[in-house]
Amino acid sequence: MAAADPPLPSDGGTPAPSPGVAPPAVRLPSPLVEVEEPALARYGVRLLLKRDDLIHPRLVGNKYRKLRLNLDAAAAAGHRTLLTFGGAYSNHLRATAAAGRLCGFATVGVVRGDELAGRPLNPSLAAAAADGMRLEFVDRATYRRKAEPEVLAALLDRHGPAYVLPEGGSNALAARGCADLGRELAGAADVVAVACGTGGTLAGLAAGLPAGAEAIGFAVLRGGSFLDADVARLQHAAFGGRRGRWRVEDRFHHGGYARTTPDLEVFADAFTALHGLPVERVYVAKMLYGVAALAREGAFAPGTRVAAVITG
Ligand SMILES: *Cc1c(COP(=O)(O)O)cnc(C)c1O
């Protein structure tokens, strides 16, 4: 996938522009399209797809919304480097690398698992490296302590001053950036469904929705009940308190992060066949499956407009 991408502006040996946030061509508000989905239509429920996957070819989905205000803040503070954290398949690491390349920041990715250091990079890390991200692999014990002052100080010592983004990119500015998603859906949806990893997107989305609309976050990790506290904490940091109507559904993780089940595969393949939309498996498939399951349970009154956020 990365190999077919068009060259980026800073390719070809020209030095990266000085960090400023001349945003790359982004498509916002993202398109909203209604589809005829039998799994919902059977219950009189309407389905709209909020195509955040079309925001930018490299800064896909919610990742651009989460990074936008952070890039502004980093530039305003005079930083030239972004440093962040993630697992070997992290979409956030990849998006941060692309954002750095496009907006003129150097990037450092701290990757969980030092056993990966000597091995060939997987496609996700290879894409991040191709965008110029310097990768540092750390052992799992140290990785768990990444937010501790000494660990962070050692990293900054090795890589130089940097604007630090948390794992998954969810902080107060990320949540604020995602409030636009709720605003864009005002008047068009009664329920908004979004997949949750860290919950930053849900925190912002719910805050941006008008009163009366509800956001439902579908946890893709096993044991997603930590999300209730995390989303509340992010809303507090971003907006000063709890905002909007939202809740977390943790029944549709299908075994946990990046796990799948035959049932989920059948559902996602059928959705793709019917709507011509490749369904991203780690997050989006679980959310869509959960929406169909809730409709079957009678969770939505006939006539309800459900907007499903296609985050990737
Ligand atoms: C990162 C990601 C999410 C989860 O976002 P959070 O703000 O961490 O909850 C959802 N969908 C896709 C495709 C993602 O890459």
C-alpha cells in the first residue's frame, strides 16, 4: 500500500520545510453517505457512513483530527520534533510519521518490544520509517513506564527536545480536535457509532454532538471497561468536565485487539460485497458488527438515523 502512494512534497532530497502547520490537502468535513443496509433496514433503522477514511490518503480518519491541534501546539512552542509511542502495528505511529513528513517535523517513534529491533520492519513500521520516523525499540518493562519522568527524560536526552504525544495520540488537544466530528454530524444523526482504542475520538465526538444525539463507542480491546474512566478523564482535561451523551459497548471485541472471529469475517465480507467498502478489520469491522447486533436487540427505535464513523 505504502509503495503505491504518490511521492510526498518533501521527497527528492529537498529539506523539509520548517515546522509550521501548512496542513496538507485535507477533505473536511468528511463525506456523509446513507446506505441501504438490510441488517438495520429490517428494523426501520437508517445507516449513514461518515467517511473519515477519505480525509487524507496518509493521515487517515480520526488520526488527522487527533493530530491537528497538537501539530499547531508543537509549532507554536517552537518544536521541530514529535516523539510518540506505539505497538508494532500502531496506526497512530504511522500517522504521526506521515504528519511529520507533510508538516515539516522530524519524528521519533518509541516502539513496544525490543525483540523487534533486529528484525525486518513490518509494513506498518516500514511505512513510518519511509516517512522519516526514527524508531527506537524498547523492552516491555520500560515501555510500561514510558510516562514516568525518568524514562521520558532519558528518551528526550537521546533524541533531543521534542513535543511528546502519548500512546495512541489521545490527549486533551486530540479530544478537542475530534469535537469537529460531532459538529459535522449535527442534525444528520441521532446515534453516532465509533470504534474505540484509547477513547480519545469518542471523548471529542460526544462533546461536539448536539444535545439529544448519543455517541456509542465500541471497544476493540478486551476488557474495554477502562474506557469509561479514560473517556471521562479526557473530557475533563479537554472540556473541563463530562460532555454530551455517550457510552461504551464492550461486548464486540471478538477476542481482543487485532483478533477476529469467523462471524466477524463473514459479516465484514458481506458488508464489503454489498456496499463496495473495504472494511478495516482492527476497528471498523467490530463497530459495524456491533451496530448490527444492537439493531437486532432492538436498541434503536424505528426511524433512528445511525451514523457509523469509518475511521480507517
Ligand atoms: C486509532 C484508531 C481508532 C481508535 O481511536 P481512539 O481515539 O484511540 O479511540 C479507531 N479506528 C481506527 C481505524 C484507528 O486507526
